[in-house]
Amino acid sequence: MSDKRAIGVFDSGMGGLTVARALRERLPHEDIVYLGDTARLPYGTKSPATVTAYALQATRALMKHDVKMVVIACNTASSVALEPLAHDLAPLQVVGVVEPGARAGLAATKTGRIGVLATESTVRGGAYLRAIRKYNPDTRIVQQACALFVALAEEGWTDGEIAHAAAARYLSPLFQTPSEAPDTLILGCTHFPVLAPAIAHVLGDTVTLVDSAATTAAAVAEALTKEQMTNDERHPGQNHFMATDGTERFARLGGLFFGQPIAPEDVELVDLQAGLSTTVQASP
Amino acid sequence: MSDKRAIGVFDSGMGGLTVARALRERLPHEDIVYLGDTARLPYGTKSPATVTAYALQATRALMKHDVKMVVIACNTASSVALEPLAHDLAPLQVVGVVEPGARAGLAATKTGRIGVLATESTVRGGAYLRAIRKYNPDTRIVQQACALFVALAEEGWTDGEIAHAAAARYLSPLFQTPSEAPDTLILGCTHFPVLAPAIAHVLGDTVTLVDSAATTAAAVAEALTKEQMTNDERHPGQNHFMATDGTERFARLGGLFFGQPIAPEDVELVDLQAGLSTTVQASP
């Protein structure tokens, strides 16, 4: 019999819903419990110590829902907090987005030159550098922090003049010298897949974009293969959402990332600071 | 004898340093203690209940430095938390940025049509609407949330193509019908003054920009007039900075808003959640 417990997914906010969406598509019969730490987002500009503390609180809240696995659908938290989380949650399996993204980037590159687009924290932490070099130390890697992409994604300005100009400003320096230009770009932030059209507009189809949402979903599916569901068990998976602030905003904007509407009443407000996962009074 | 205690200033992050800068220029002999809640920024997308709770913790940390007044250099916190803060800190005087900004806007407009540019929370809270209408109920007010301005300011992309395009996208709808166009725009977020050149590039010199930093400094100076310093007391004012995360980043980017360099060693790391204002281990 398969393990019917849900897959726990967490992110600093709504971007991780791109990972939840990929999981939903790849594993339609699994239940998903998603937690967005919207009261404290973004993680991408915060210190490793703070991000780790927040991530530990978030995963403990997921544990209260008796999940069978935790997916860290946040590049920043995956970069700096995967080891402490795995230690804290053991023997529960913890999957981050960095390792699958790094492996997918390596599989895609033909020239051995990979670019990593991420938040400031992820770039500074260097987790993608280490993950890629672990498999192939000869890979040429160039990193670029793209802070404005997060704001563009949250504003819904994912295509058009401003997105194109921002993409050009961030990416042009990476492609100035053709012999050093990457042929593969890892989208190392869960907000960035919605900006893929703008990036493609600037770079054309000469560069492969690797989306860590799809690659992480594949890694989760792989980890779960030993628990094949029987036909009797194949019911449509349920989604449960939790946010630490602004459930209405989470539902309104989250639907864009999740790829299907989220009703405000389906988003539970939780407080990670004052008693873990205690439901608090809804904000006005 | 004058009250030699410092003026306490707080903001969700570094934007409030534009207010501290205006205070420093207007009141060169006053000491300033500044707290940026960088671990939990931005406030502008969070619920009123959460912003109020954070603001209360922040001001209590300032109180530990025995300040004589608290300036809420954050439009979002001023909009939603001024009353609970004033109640909590009484009899200490609390000054927000909304009231001075509203009054300055009313003083500047000739047509009685004012635009308010702010964060999503400030716009939704409607504090500027109420503050302006309290003095003149006939004022025509149009509000515009400009979330990307915050990211542009923090990225340092305050002028040039992208800033101009973002300004045009936010502002053009407000000026489509000349007979309804405002003649005065209140910059209702402490990040926005650095984008004034981009806004002026789009609108020309037909619109007056009201910067709440300068107007708030004037309001603070007015409140302090009764305590004239003697010549003997006129020493250069000291600055003390506190941040809840990323002191190095605070110093590096904060200097842009403060208008003078901030050394990383001059920024104290404080923890507002686990024991108020307790100094915690510096992040790596």
C-alpha cells in the first residue's frame, strides 16, 4: 500500500506555487500541503541565519499536517538551509530545488557554460556553483542576481517593454563575449519561470532555459516511485494552502503562479512565530 | 535646558533613511537612533494586523534607547499603525509621515487635484485619503500603487529606460484626461524620492512632487521648537543605526538613501522577535 500522506511544500511566498503546480501536473493523485511565509517574504535579501530560522519554523508547521516529504520550493532556503532542515526533519525526506536545477542544467548544456539567474542571497551563497561543480568541476558558471524579476513577477508585468528592458540589462553582460556566453540558463528563483518569455525575447532560442519547478517535480516523482499507487487509490489529489499573512492577496496573486484559481477561503492563515502553526485571527 | 535625548526613527528597511537624512539636514544637532526592520521588510504588502504588531516591536526597541520622540518613517506603518503606536507609547510623541505629506500636498495644489503614489497597503488603507479630506473634503484624490518603484530604488535603477518606462506605465493613466489630472503628486513611500527624476522625466515640470521626508522633518522640527538648544549644547548630532538583518547590506545600500556613507560596523544587529532589542550574533 502506498503512503497516502501529503507532500509538504514551502516557500517564502507565492513563487513556490510554480513548484506546486509542476508537482500537481506530474503527480495528480498526491495531496499537497503548501505553506507560503508571506508575512516575512522575501527571503532573497535576508541573511543565511535568518532564512534558516524561518525555514525551520515553516517546515515544523508543515509537519503538523503529517506530511511524508518536505519540498523546499524556495531557492534561497534550499541554498542556505537544506542541511539544517534535513538534520532537523530526519528521517523525513527533504528535497530542495537547487540540486535538481543543477543536474538539469548540466544535462542541458552542450558547451559546458551555464548561467544561473537568482536572488542576491542565492547568488552570494553559491549553492548552485557547488551543486554543479560537484558533478562536473570543469563547468564554466556565471551567476547573475535579478532582484527586479521578483517584483515584475509579483506585479504581473511579466512581458512587454519593462520586462524586456530589465532582462536585457541583467543578461546582456553575460552574452557580450560569444566565446564565454552560456548556452543554458538555470532559472534559480521560483518567481522567474513566469519571466521566461521576456528572457527568450532578449536571448532568442539560442539558450536553453532550465526551470527548477519542473526538474524538482521530477526529482520528487523519482523519490516516490517505490510507492506505486494501486488503481483504487488514484483519487484526484487535494490541495491545502497556508500563508502567514494576507490570505486574500495570496489567493488573488497565487493563482497566477499555481496555474489555476485559488479561493481565499481555501487559504488558511497561520502564525509561525507565536506558537507554531496556530491559526490566528484573520486580518481585516 | 533642552531635552538631549535622541529622536527615534523607524522603517521597515532602508527607505526611511530618506527621512533620517532630512532630519539630519534640518536638525544637525539632534542625535538620531534609526531602526530598520530589514528581517521582515517589506511592510507594504502585509496586512494591517501584521504591520501593527511589527511596528509595536520596533518602537519598543527604540524606547530602550531612551528616545524623546518616535518618527514612523514608513508610510505603510504610519497609515495603519499610528494610532495603536501613539496609544502604546504615550505620553511619548509619535510622528508619522502621512499627516505631514497630506498637509504639504494640500499646500502645493492649485487645482485641488492630488495624486498619491504609494505601496499597495498604503493605497488600500486609504490613510492619505482620510488625512487630506480632513482638511479639505473637496479635494479630488487619485491613488496609484507603485510596487515596482520599491524594487527599482533598492536595485539602484532609479533613472534610465526601465525607471522611465515603469513611471510612464504607473502614471500615464492618471494624466489621460487633462481636466482630471492632478497638479500635485505626494510620494507616499520613503523609497520614492530617489525616483523623482524618473517621474519628472515622464511628467515634465507641470506637476509638483511632494516628498514626505522633507515635510516630516519640518513637522518634527516644529514639534521640537519649544526646546531651543543653547549654543553650548550645539554639538554635531550623532547617528546610531540598528537593523534586524543584513547589517552589511544595510550599510552598503543605506548610504544611498541616507546621503552619506554608513560603515557596516556602525550598524547594530537587533532581534525584535526573541527578546526585544537583544543583540544577536552577527550573520555570516
